[in-house]
Amino acid sequence: MHELLEKRRSIRKYKKDSPVTQEQLKQLLGAAMIAPSARNSRPWEFIAITKRELLDKIVTIHPNAKMLESASAAIIIVAVPPADMPAAFFPQDCGAATQNILLEAAAMGLGTCWCGVYPIEERMDSLRELLGVAKEKLPFCVIAVGSPDEAPDQRGFFDEARVTYLS
């Protein structure tokens, strides 16, 4: 597992002639849906996009999603905060689902890049309008997906100075 964690990268350049299949998207979404969530609330829905026109429109909405110009697909995680529990938990739950997608993609040899949307109202509103998402639902993030056309160096590392051990 540790090797997979070290293998995962944020990819911003993709091979344009390498489509992401519906079967691959289903595998990624399956990984997302087995993520842990508070009281197993599963406060999420997903929009899987391979339509070039929509990918290009998202680039105009989200200033940090330029990599969608070459990515073959995107997955939008839409938060559906449960009415019967504190709203504070859904970002953690959707973050866990996002990380599962990123790790599953790395295991499959696909590249991904996580672009935050929530809590920026302008981005959420624009994505709601573009994708027909109901007002009570919150576009949480955009995940670019495709065949990597770059191999960035690892950026994260263990930093002992950020750890407090209590024994």
C-alpha cells in the first residue's frame, strides 16, 4: 500500500488520444463508494464526464482545472449533506471518497488531479448550472482523469517536526 501512496501524483498533462472507458470510470466510482462516511451516511453523488464540450466548459468555470483541456474524463463529486446529522461531516466523507478515486486510479495506471470546488460559492453555482445539479446539493470537487503524459517528482514526504508523540 505504501508504494501506491508514493506512486500517486497530481497530473496536469494527459495523453489526448487515450480515452478513459466507462468500465474504468465504474471501477473508480466503485472505489469512491466504499469510502468511509459518518454513520455510513454516504453523502455523495457522482457525475462522470467524457464529453469534450463539458470538459472544456469546466475549464472556463474553474481557474485551476486547465488540465481538463487534455484529460479524457472528469469525475465531479457532489455532496448531499444529510438532514439528520451535522453538516460538518460531509466534507470529510467526500474527501475520503476523493482520495479513494485518486488511489484506485494510480493502481490502474491512470493519472488524476483533484481540483477543489466547495466552499467557493461562485464555482459551486457555475457547476450547478452547467451540470443541472439541484440547489441543495454541493459540487465538492472536480477530479481530472486520463492517461498521464508527465511524471512529476514526489512532493510529499515524512516530516518528523510535524509529529507529536504522546506515550
